[in-house]
Amino acid sequence: MENQGSRAWCSFDVAIIILFALLLGIYAQDESTKPRIYSLHIMSDIKFRFATTLVTSRVVNPGKNSKEAVFDIILPNEAYIANFTLEIGGKIYTGQIKEKEQAKKEYDKAKKRGQSAGHVSQKPRETNSFKVEVNVAAQDKVTFNLTYQELLKRNKGTYTHTVYINPGQPVADMRVDVAILESREITKLRVPPIRNDLLTDIDITETNDIAIIQRPTEKSVYITYIPSMQQQMAKSANGISGQFVVEYDVAHGLGAGDLLVVKGYFVHFFAPQDINPLPKDVLFVLDTSGSMIGTKLVQLQQAMLRMLNELHEGDQFNILRFDSNNQLWRKTMQRIMSKHHDSKNSSSRRAAEDYITQLTAGGSTNINSALLKAIEVLKTSQIEGERSPLILFLTDGEATAGVRNKDEILANVRRANEGEISIFSLAFGQFADYDLVKRVAVENNGIGRKIYEDSDAALQISGFYDEIAITLMKNVSFQYLSDEVNSSSVTKSIFSNYFRGSEMVVAGKLEDSSADTVTLEILGNSIDGAFTLKTISHIKTPHFRQVEGLTSLSDIEEISEKIWAYLTIKQILEKSLIEKDPLQKEQMKFRALQLSLKYNFVTPLTSMVVTKPDVGYVGDTEDSQPRKDTSTTPRRVVKKKAGRGYAGGGGGDPHFMVRIIGISHPFCFDVRTKPGETYRLLQDPIKGMTINAEIKSGHKLNKYGEPRTYIGKLFINIKQHNVTLTTDFIQVDGNRFPWSKELTYHLGGNTLVIKDNGYQLLIRCYFGAEVLIKRHVVNQTSGTDSNSGTDFLNVYIERMDGFSKAITGLIDSSPPYMCPHPCVHTSKILMLLFRQLYTHDSHHENEGIWSTFFRIPGPSNVERIAH
């Protein structure tokens, strides 16, 4: 029995080993067939503070099935994606910017078919992270290209360009290139080692030993970073995961700054140096509610001790802690005296430090009461002279006591403050109400910032304070006095504060691109009082030469326009955040959406999608241009009588309706169509108008057992203006917007009106005719729309007035439930008898002679419509 037991245990051990080996083998096989990055190149081209970065990742799928590779591409907070392409089988497929839902829908559709596809969309609540999904076909290689752009901000005397590297694996072919070209001498340059987000891990004295730095001229830099596989795995078997950073600055002076003018657009950089700082009145408003217990309170105390030590002579400060109630540390603001009063300063600081270290947490969060009290304290503590009042407000949660409604809190703060005091707000941790924190800051000339719960939170808080610790000017405004500047195009030109180490940037359009000068004034307040800096800038369009890099010569020549668009979009979105009028807010977003589409930016309003189309698949064609008709089916032609007309793409095999003189009701005929074909509904070469329809198949079958067909896309051209419509979007001259908005859009002499809650578009043509497009979508609740189960469009000629005699095309009728009048039902025989219809002379001057003619495509394609 003992031997049998031993043998049994031995067999069991062997079985376990075999099972483990099998599982290990399966795991190893699964790992070996996962998509693998075999090349990763990152190139950044920085021209005049504007950075263009191209990430090129080459991926191979060694497996036998299509698999999805997911990349979390981390971008700087201020960056916008500008281009996204997939290279498959030697062909390049370029991404199209679309609204978020439409882009995601197209990606999911392509992925379901097993196609290689890519989709870029902004992650919720993570403004510096974009997710890119690539579905890689079996045994296929995909080259993924992502381009993003940002205007580098000057902070603490440095422009910082950050590239995030995290492939999740060592990469055999990895390199990073950074090229910099500036308008002034580059006076400071540093490339630190690869680092993570934690500020505690940063050593400002270290440099990256692998990076090679070249200085071709005093205004240019070229940096190369090519780590070997061994160097990539020095800290982790998974390779590099961190930030590649380049820090630099340029020469600044006391003048009016740099004015860059290229092709009718200007960018004005202003960062004066050597100015004595303004004394400040700072009130620290600190959340000590129950949720701050533990590590967060300790980190807040550490940060406060650092910030108290950064107060300068002449500054005033106080501390307001709040939970359910408010507690002001001292009744009056405490002033930092000169060095001759060092003992008093020490006493004041030491008392504040003691107060901070003894803070305890408890109670609820009354944000409304705390902010109103803080404004009251600063307003009643003002002293003579030029000073900079500011509130540093920190909270880790939502309003849970007192006034809790966000809009009411914002209104109360706005009313009490009247724009006098800048409020800088910090949202500490994942449960902080960042939306409220940011809006409080934006509405009160401040900055909102997230503080992440990590070991370096204290440094994050004190680091933010360092950015705003020294004010050099306040109430700075830029005025461009000459008539050459289009005043409505100028970006933000009034700045409440100018902090040491930062920079103010203004951009706009010139009325006259050939202007020789621009007269400008800069007004503001410094420690010496009000100042005015007036200058006449002589425009010298720079002569660019082609240099090695990512940015082409044509790109460089358009850089002022690109910076203008970038700043305009950013500032419109920021203004929309605090806009109270719903209509104004919608118009702001619409304007930002138009600019995003025009300048190819993925913003919070847009996404970008690219798919590799299958042969014969309808739906992945270019959106901007009508597809060429490759069908041999002859075009159908109908000439119509002027006046009110009837037309439409039917809810099922499209129909057309013909008005016959002497008969009260129009005749209704079937048109047999094929999915993917394009049909000309209307063309008037004299008036310059064309309407083409692309056909799609539906889910249900007709009586022939074939899928019913519908109008899926419309292409309308009116006097060189292009309008493309699907059930998802309307695109006008390349600018795309959704159906969901009720808007009026003026297009030359034409007017486009979206109405009926986004289900109708009325086009009022410049010559008097009116075209109505109706949008039918599947009801999300019942799953149907008029029993069709398919999204489609209908077209109606509401008014025929103004069309010329040269009009031709196929004019379709609506289905029975949409017919404005009853239809006369005909048989094939009757229809054939009416192939050539009457010629009718009208007494109306604008009608003339109308001859109606139609051709029936094929002997058996015309059937009576069952209404």
C-alpha cells in the first residue's frame, strides 16, 4: 500500500509538472505571437517655440489571427494631434478628423470585419493621454505614424519639450531626434536623463550621457538619442518607460519682444527681463475637511512650509483653513519686513509654521463660504501702491456643506470678486471637483491645476506656487494700432499677471499682408506705476531655407498661421467653459470645431480615424469628394416643371415622381439601384448646382429577395461650394459639424438651416430654389425608423424657382408616408407610353418651355409601386 501510495504521489507530481509545462508552453506561445514593436522613431522639430513631433512605430503580428495592439500615447497637456496614418502593404491610409462618436463607430466597424484599423480619441479626464488602438491582421506589418503639435510655454525661465517613451518592451531600432531653430540666440540648453513623473526623482545637475548634442549655429540645436537594447533594459526588462526632456531658453531683453510675420499672420512673443517684482498679498485657502486626514494633510503641511519660506520682502500673507466652517489664522495680513526686521519676520514665519504643523482634518467641505471669506479679507486689507493680490485655493473634494450647486458657487464668487483678485486653484487627488476648481480659476484670472496623489504631491503644490510667486507686471494689454491688423482675429491680448520666467504670446491676422509696419502699444502696471511701451515694428518677412528636419519649407512659411489657429482654439474652448448663454456656448464650440477640422487638430471636440478598406465595401470612401460612378448603367434624366416640386430618396428602392400636365397627381416610378453606385439627382450647369446621391443597402429585403436600397450619402455642389451629408454629419467646404445642432450657416449667397432638432436641413439657394434633406435614423429605443431598420436620407425639391432650362437629373419621390400629395399608380405599359411627355408653354416668365423625358434602366426594372 505504501509503494502504491508513493507511486500515486509520484504520478501526481509528474502530472502537475506536465500540466505546468503545458501551461507555460501555451503562455510562451501566446507571448511569442503577440504583436511586437520592432522599430520606434520619434522626431521633434521645434521652430520658434512651436513643436511638431512625429512618432513612428512599426509593428508586426507573427500570429495566425488578427490581434489588437493597444498603445497609450502620452502627450504634453497642451498638445493637439495633427495627423495619423497607417502604412499597410506599401500603401498609406491617412486619418480623417471626425467627431468623436462617428470616428469610434467607424473604427469598431472596421475592427469587426478583421481589418487593420487605427483610432485616436482623447481619454476622459486625462487631458495629456491619447489612446491608439491598432488591429493588426495575421502575419501583417503595420507602420503607425502619429504627429502632434504644441506651442511650448515658458515656465520658470525655461521652454520645456517633453517626449514620453513607453513601448512596454525593448525595441531593437529606437531613436529620438530633436531639432530646434529659434529667432534669437539659444542661451540655455539641458538634456536631463530619462525620468518619470515624480519630482522627487529629478536631479537638476544630471545630464543624459547617451544624448548627442550639436550646435550648428547660435540659434539652432540638434539632439540625437539612440539607446541600445542593453541601455534600454538597464533599469527594467520591459525597456524604457519615462520622459525624454529638452530644456532651453533664448535671449530676452527690455524691448517690445519678437514679432514674427509670415504670409499675413503674426505672432508676438513678449518676455521682458530685469524688472523689479511687485509685492504681493497672498491668502492661502486650505481644505482641512475629513477627507484630508492622513498622507494628504502631511503633504499639504510640507508644501506650505516651503511656500512660507519663499515669501519676499514687502509681501503680505495670511492663512484661511476651512471645513464646515472657516478659521482665519490672523485677523490682519502679515507683512514680510526688510532684513533689518529679521527677528519680526522670523517670529511671523515661525508662528505660521507652528500653525500649519498643528492643523487637523475633520468636518465637511464648505467651498462657497471659504472663497467668499477669502475675497473679503483681501479686499479689506488693500494698501496703497502697486501690489499683486492673489488667492491660492486648495481642495481635495466636492462642496458638501453650505451652497453645493456649482453654478451658484461660481456666480457668488464672480459677484464678490468683480475680477479684482486672481484665484489660483488646486484640485488635490482623484476625488477633487476639478471642473469646479478650473472654472473658479478661469473666471477669476487664475490657473487651475491637478495635484496627483503621489509621493511628490508636496513638490507639485510648492512647484505650482513657484510659477506664480513673483509678479513682474499686472494688467498688461497689447494694442495693435495700425489699420493693417484685423482686430477681431487677435487672440487673448489682456493678461492680469506677468510672472517672472513666463511669456505672453499674442497672434492675429493682418488686414493687408503686404503692410510694411505694425504699430503696437503695450500697457500695464509695474512696481513703478503705469507704463506704456509704444513701438513701430518694421515687418521683414523671414527668408526661410530648407533645413533637415520634420517641418517642410512650406510648413515653416505657414507657422504663424498654425500658431494663431492653435491659440484661438485653446482660448475659445477655455471661454466656452465659463460661458453662461447656451447659444453662445454652442457657437463657440462650433467655431472651435470648424478650426479643428480646417487645421487638422484632434481637440476635445474631434477624433481621427483611419481604416484599410476592403474591396467592394461601401462606407470607407473619402468623405470630402463624391466617388466616381463606375457603373455602366445610364444616368436617369428628368426635366421638371418650375414652381413647387416633389423629390426624394425613398425609404426602400428609390422612387421618382413626375408631374404630368393635365393630371392632378404626380406619377410615381421605381428606380432599381445598386449599393455603392452614385446617381445624379439634379444638375443645373447654368446655376452651378449639382446633387449626387450614393446608394447604400438596408437590412430588409425587397420583393426580389434583394436588400432594399437607400440614399446613404449626398454630395451637393453650389457655385464652387461643397456640401457632403450622411446621417452622422454635415460637411461644408471641409468644415464638419453634427446634425444635433439647430444652426443657420451662410454660404456665399446661399443659406443652410438645420431644423427639426437636427432631422432636417433646408438649403435656400441664391437663385430662389429650396432643397430639403430629411434625415431618418434608427430609433435607439425601438430599433426601427418607419420599419426600415436603416439610417438614410431623403431629398425634396421644395421650390423649383430659378432653375434654368438646362436642368437635368433623376428626381426621386418620397415613399408613401412622406408624399405631399397622392400618387397615380401606373403599370409598366402605361409608363412606357409616357416615355416622351408633353411640351408645355407657360405664361409665367420664369418657366419657359419644359420638356420632361426619362429613361427606364432595363426592360424589367420598372414595376408598379405598392402603396
